[in-house]
Amino acid sequence: DDIVEEVIEYYDAALRNFVKPEKFVDRLSAGREFPDINQKINMKELADQKRLLIADEMGLGKSASVIMAKENMRVKCAVITAPANVIETWQTYLSDNQEKGGYFKPGEAPRVAVVEGGNLKDVKTDDFDYILISHESLKDKQVEELKRIGFDMLVVDEAHKVNNVKGVRTESLVKLSEEIAGDEKYLALLSGTPAQNK
């Protein structure tokens, strides 16, 4: 009985007690409510666990889960690192361009800094809600600048691509993840293929 009660409480907290921020669109596509049940569970897990690998299949809304979690938990600034060819997709998600798949209502899009060429000199946390930087741009200099800027959430998209333990990207992401300590800090690793065939 205790276990059943715990399960009921868990799903009540994730599903019934969830309050969606008004800035988000109601649907991502026809017939697909936003957030859906899977995204609500991901958000609850990230809020509860603080560090989470979201390894859902492609198309289930890993990106949507972390964006809405960040907004719902009122995290001040999130750093999102992804392969260079995915940065534009993240820009779209973080926009109010609903025709292209933006998650936000018109006029409600967050402030986004896209770091091109690894230059973070003019980026300040107070000026942006999200900082997008490619895996390829992450080097010691960028890591140090991101530490200086400060952030409360780190999202690593396509985390399975950071698989060389001695690689520069891996070392950079480990250094960044060390900044995620404390009650109001969050780390989300996203991967649709966490166990790759070789």
C-alpha cells in the first residue's frame, strides 16, 4: 500500500499539480498537447534529481522538457551546448516563431545569446536567459568565461557525442558540470542514442 501511495503521489505531483507558465504555446503540433505526459515526468525528475540523463527516443521532446523545466523552476540562466549543426534548431525552439516550431507565444520568447566562434566577451547573465554554444567551440577559454558569467543550468544536447574521455570537449564539459553544485543548480544530458553500436 505504501508503494502504491508513493506512485500516486509522484504522478499527482508530475501531472495534476503541474502549472504551465503562460508564455508557452498550447500545442507543438496538431493533436499534441504541450507539455505532454512524458515531458511533465522529465521536468519533475530534473527538478527532483537536479542531474538527469534524458534518453528518450527522438521526437519525444527532450529539448522541450528542459526548456519548460528551466522556465517553470525560474532558473536564471541556462547554458545549452550542442553540436554546431543543432544550434539553429535550439534557436528555433527558443523563439516565438510558431510556424517553424518555436515553443513560445508571440512576444514571450526568452533572451538568447548564440556564441559564435567561441567569443563570450560581451555576454552577461543579466542580459540573457539562455546561452547557446556548440560542443566544437568549447575550449578552456570558453569554459573559464562561462564560469565567470555564471549559470544555474547546464544542458548537454547529443551527450553521446561527447564520448572521448581524454577529449577536449569532454574535459570542457566536465569542468562546466562542476559548476552545477547546490540546491538551485541543474544538469541535463540529452541523448536519443545513449548506447551506440560500434
